[in-house]
Amino acid sequence: MTDVRLKPMTEDQYKPWRAEAEAHYVQSLAASGQST
């Protein structure tokens, strides 16, 4: 069995993660033919 542990991100960790997640989401929409 795999151990999974969650811990909150700091603001400094969250900001770049959020920017990357948004960019990936927009790329996925564009690849599927949808617009933002």
C-alpha cells in the first residue's frame, strides 16, 4: 500500500503551481478545439 500525505502549500509554492496549472488548462482547451 502507498502512503499519501498532504500538506498545505506556501504562497511562494502556490503561485507558480497555479500559473502552470492555468497554462496547462488553456492548452488542453485549445487542443480540444474549445475557446476560453
